[in-house]
Amino acid sequence: MSSSGEDFSQFGISVEEKDKLVAEVIRYVLFKSEQSSGCPIKREELTQLITGKNYRQRNLPAFVINEAKLKLSSIFGFEMRELQRSRSSAPQNPRSSQQVTADAKSYILRSQLPADVYKAFVEDENKSHVTALTFVVTSIVRLAGGKINEENLWHQLRRLGLSETDESHPVHGNLKLALEAIVQQRYLHKEKVNGPEGNAALYELAERSLDGPINDGMKEHISKIVNKDITSVDAD
């Protein structure tokens, strides 16, 4: 079934060719998402995968990607969700600005299973520490107003026993690399900025943290934690 009832014959390809392109996009998305620990997949990568087969029709990539979205949902139970990268509020040079524009759209896979079913049969408990660290770091940034400089971020993390100098944490391993992974997964955006004391790094919530369902879920969890702490203080 077509994603829009649109006749793909306008692209001058057969049913077999169309199905093969859709299957290749699905395969690429599934394997790339697993291999990169859920890092967003750039739309440009999928477009090149399609046009690299010597297909030059302008609207073909969008058509194939939409078909892949439908099959990922109906067959595999995944939502192939598009993320829109927002521009950083920090000053950028022309080169970095062009890069933001070029990488504007990307995709992540989100399970469509009910939360209890996903937790019981799919969730990998061996990766729960990664989720926990991501939640902690992004919560700190969120509570700081959506952005925080590197020094202040590590100051808050050190209060939790997480130091930037620790390269062999018993749970998270190299903590600097663990933080960089959160950036690569687009929960955070890291930018070098010029300050009074020289160059510094600024962390901001990126498109994945700002995405509707994820954003709402994080707000709800933070609210529960804050309210629980307030209730505990009142009880004392």
C-alpha cells in the first residue's frame, strides 16, 4: 500500500525496484540504529542510499522513505520519527552554520509497544545505566534553563560522584566519552564559545530532548522527583 495513494510509476521504476529500495532503507535504518546506539540517522544518508542506485528523480527519496516508515510501523512496530535540528543560540561561524542547515533533518526509531510490554520483553536492563545517565545530565541542563557551560555541568555531576577525570567508572567507564555519546545521540548540543577567559564549551538541549513525547516524559519525571523531595522536606 502506498504511503499517499501516489502512483510510483511516475518515477519510471517497477514494483520490484520500488520494493527493493524500501527494503534497503528499512535494513539500513534498523542496523544503523542498533550499531550507533540509537544515534539519529541523517535524512541525507537515506537520500544518498536511494539516489546512489542511479535514480535521479527528485521526489523519489521522499516517497521511498515514507513507504519505509509505514512498513517499519506495521511490520516491526517502530515509529521512524523525524527530528528537526534547531539552531543553537550561541554565536556560530559561517562554516558551522552551514553544517547545522545541512544536517537539519534526521530520524530515530521509537517503539510503538505499550510501555509495560516494552519493559517486560524488549528493554535491555544491561543498558539501563546509559538511560539513567542521559536522564540525569539532560535534567541538569533543563533545570539550568536549557543550557549550561561545561564547567557548571561537571560541577553538578561531581556532586553526584561523577568526575570528568574518571576514565574507569565502575558503571559508566570513561565519563567524558559517556557525555560525548549523549551529544552524539542528539540529546545535547555542544558548542565552543568565546568567553572572557577564552574558549569554553556550552551544552544545550538538542532536538531529541526537545521532541514532544520525550520532552513531556522528562518533564513528568522531573516533576515527580521535585514534588517528592518537597513532600519529604515538609514531612520532616
